[in-house]
Amino acid sequence: MSNLFVVAYNDLATAEQVRQKLFDLSKQHLVELEDAVVVERREDGKIKLHQAVSHTAAGAAGGALWGGVIGLLFLAPLLGAAVGAAAGAAGGAVTDTGINDNFMKELSQNLRPGAAALFALIKQAAGDKVIPEIAPYGGQLVQTSLSQVEEDQLREALAAARAPKTESTPPPA
């Protein structure tokens, strides 16, 4: 079962950096992401979703490929590719996987203008290695799908990772 984490940041750049850090950690097999979306509340109050995957572009590319193949059968590969791309883009535009877009938009209405939030759907993670990597970016944990006990433990782990490290000196002799 996956867990949802929503963390608010003061600006879009920081939220994007944390998402990129999660992608890097995913390549190291320290976290398994299902979805990671940065949601920005613009200065004019509008909500903008920055999806990691463009379903419209993927649908258009796949549609063009299949449309071209089918077009070859009917001796009109360019027409087939054009029709396939249009159909694929339309299909991709209405496809929603991962975190529900309406949920993200609704929750992001609470962000102040200029702020952003990272919505991460995580299958599994090595928390002891992931938390120290993302804690320095700050942010405020807004919502999780964890139990209250697990969420409290996460908040404590984040606070501990953010605390300045003090060097231990031996007591005077």
C-alpha cells in the first residue's frame, strides 16, 4: 500500500528541488515513487500542477506511432500518423493516474500565493536514509496518509534531521 505525503514550501524552486532529490533517491532504490507532483499557487491565486509525466505528450507519441503503422496498411502513413497523434493526445489528456488532480487543487487552495507543495505518493522508502536527504530543504508537512503515531514519528525524525549538529567535545580533565 502506498502512502501520500504533502509538504508545503515557500517557493516553487524548493519544491522542484525536493522532487528532483526524490527522483535521484529513486534511482538509488532508496524510495519507490508512484507519483510526485509539484503544485504551485501563483501570485494571482491560480493553481498550476507540474506533473512529472505528461500523459498528453505520451498519448500523442504512441498514437502517432500506431497511426503511422495503420496508415501504412492503407497506404496513407502521414494521414494515419496525424489522426493517431490527435487521438492519442486526446486520450492522454483525459487520463489521470496517481494522485487525483482535483484533490491536489482543492488542498492547494490553502497555500499562500507564491508558495508550492509537493505531493508524493510513495510505495516504500528507506526512511532512515531518505529523511536526512530531504530535511535540509525545510517545508511543512501538511498531510499524510500515515496513522497518527507514524505521522508523529515522521515529524520527530524530520525535526531531528533539521537540528543543527553540535560537535561533542570531551569533558575537561
